[in-house]
Amino acid sequence: MKTRFETTAQRLAQVAVIGLYAVAAPAMAQNLESKIQNVGNLVINVLTVVASVVGVAACIVAGMKYFSGDPHAREQVKGIAIGAFFAFAAAGIVQALKGAIS
């Protein structure tokens, strides 16, 4: 059986651990938030680069089709231009929303 001193010491230790956790929890949450923001920025940057490469390649292919006389190439170029606009606007919209939320 524990003595009164041991029980009191154990309770104080538990309160100290809970207190340290309560103090450290906001710091851990901020660290997690910054990591999530960094991952979000990385994803946006990677997707922007991929969209750029795909857009340039699609423009080159559609341009070659257009100059070779393909009758559907003009519509393809229009579709590529619209798709590129939305692809690049999406990254800006996400950044604007992140700025509005913060």
C-alpha cells in the first residue's frame, strides 16, 4: 500500500505532465500547421510546373497540327488555351483563399 506522500507525489507528477502537455500542445499544433502549409505549397509548385510542361507540349503538338492543315487543330488550340488559363488560375485562387483564411 502506498503512503500518503507517494500518492501525493504521483498526483503532482501527473498534474505536471498534463500541464506541460497543455503548454506544449499549441506549439505542436503550430508546427503541424506549418508543415501542412509547406506540403500545400510544394504540391501547388509541382502542379504548376507539370501544368506548364504539359501546356507547352500540347501547344507545340496543336501548332504542328494546325500548320499541317488539320481542320480540328483550331478547336484543339482553343481548348488548350482555356485549359491552361484554368490550370494557372487555380494556383492563384488557392493562394488567395489561403490568404483570406489566415
